[in-house]
Amino acid sequence: MGEHATSPQWLLHLIETEFYELCENHNDPNRAKHCNFFCVDCTKSPPFCDHCNSNNVHKGHQVIQVYRSSYSPGIKIPVIRTLFDISEIQPYSINKNSIIYIQQRTSKENSNGSVINQSQRPLINHNYSETNHKRKRRCESCQWELTTLEDSSHSYKFCSVECKVVSSD
């Protein structure tokens, strides 16, 4: 990802961060911890697990919890709304909570059936055609199909924080 002059550094770091890896500090195979917390105040701090979070290393800092849905990291809307303008980003539902995805949405599989991992995120996503584009709203950055139709009162333009940041810079 290139430099984005108008985006805060913590936001760029959030987009680039890989979540849900096993914690290096708490990797007991019987009680493995996944890294799903992020510190907004620490520059280039890696994500950390709930046990690391309870150790008060980031006491007094803005710490956010990241959730996983459809193999993608997201943040609850009430939390991200206080940190970043989420207007025009499609919200999604996970366990009755509304979230905004952090990273560009991708298919679980390439056209050849192989699984796409986050480092292989394509710039233009699956199933894009002129015919579908006319009937359904798509992310302006990556062409991911948004769930609202064009006649909807919502004006979502992006599928994720990353797509909004890329589009605005």
C-alpha cells in the first residue's frame, strides 16, 4: 500500500495489519490466543490477544477489538465511528452487531478454486460484468458487490475502510 497523505498513520497501519494470527506471547497449544486487539495510539504496534490486553501494556490508550466475519476483519460501528468517518461504507451484520470491514472484501476462492489469502487481494474482485454493474451497486474502489440496490436511500460507495481510504487519496 502506498503513502496516503490525508489518512492518519494509525489507520494505514490498521489496514495493513493481519489479525487472528496466534499470539507469540501466549501460544500454549491447549489455550492458544488469537491477536484481535489493536492500539490506535502505538505506532506500528502488532495486534495482540485479550490476555496481552489485560496486562495493561496499552493502559490509557485507545484499544479496539477486531472481529472476524467471512474471513475478514471488521470493527463494530459504534467504535470505528468515533475514530473515522464511516459514511459511504457498507455496514455488515455479525452476531446481531453491525460492523464495518477494515480491508477490501475478497472472494474465498479464485476462479480456479484456490483460496485467496489477504496478501493476494485482487484490485478488481469477482463476478464483475457490465450487465451486473447496471443493476447492482458496487464498491467504487474494488467493484465488490454491495448489498443495497441503486434505488435504495442509502448511498454506500465502499465495501471497507481500505477502499474508502484508497479512493480518497
